[in-house]
Amino acid sequence: MKYFVTLPSGREHVVDLVEDADGRLKVTVDGEVVRADLVGRTAGGRGASGRDASTVLIDGHAIELWIEGAPPKVGVIADGRRFFADVESERMRIRAAGKPTGGGEGVVRSPMPGRVVRVMAGLGAEVEAGAPVVVVEAMKMENELVATRAGKILKVHVAAGATVEGGAALIEIG
């Protein structure tokens, strides 16, 4: 499963976790494989954070992680520093992309790389905010993406069967 981890500095890291046949995790951070081992899980507030936590060794550095507040906040203690990171899974991003954003920028974008299954609104069509306009298949799931605002379809950048990158503009609404 792929996660997007945003640190307090605003820098985002892509973390990919894959479990092998033996139950071990292969961890990749920004495309580089790192050694990661789950050391333990505390219960009843025994972690340094004072909360239930998991301790992970990443390339020999002990990092304590705990959930804080509403997802996607994760507390982190690393090298004696305590901070919070925002963690979003690919699925969370897909769900967020499927919701209208009020005023919106007028561009429907693919939340991740995938294949366009169908375009549901053609050039010149009038759409309401939240109306489905395109379906993109990613991670073996079909994701219905919606109009970011009400308006007229000004451009359709894709057709069914097209392969798209994450963040690619699919449809423009004016």
C-alpha cells in the first residue's frame, strides 16, 4: 500500500509498504528501499509519547509512531524530536478526489496513475458540482471522479482507454 507522508516542513514523501510471502515488509521511501523492522507495540500509554504506540527501526533509527486526533495525523518521535505528520493512503486521496471542493479550480485531475475507463461528460456539457464526469481505474478499483464546480466542460483531455499519470488534468470546467 502506498502512503503520502507530509512532514511539518511541508515536504512530502512517498512510502510504499509491500508484504512478502514470508510476512516481512519491504519498505520504499521516495523510491529507495530502506530497512525497516517493527520492534514492538506498547499498550496502556507506556510509549515515550504517553500513548499506545508502535516502535519501528528504520535504517537503525528507532522511531515511535502513534495515532493522534482525526486521521491522517500521526505522532512521531525520532532522534529525540517530537512532531506530527500527515499520512494519506492512496485510497484516501482517491476518495478526496471524488468529492467536489466547493468553488474548485475547475480542473478534474487524476488522483494517481491509472487508465481512463469512461468519460461521462463531453465537450460543452453543463455539469453541476459533484456530478460524475470521468472514471479512472487505479489499483484494480474504478474511481468515479466528479466535477469540482458547476459549469460548462471547456476541454476534455482524455478518452476511454487512455493511460494517465497522477495529477494529470482530465477535464476542465469553466
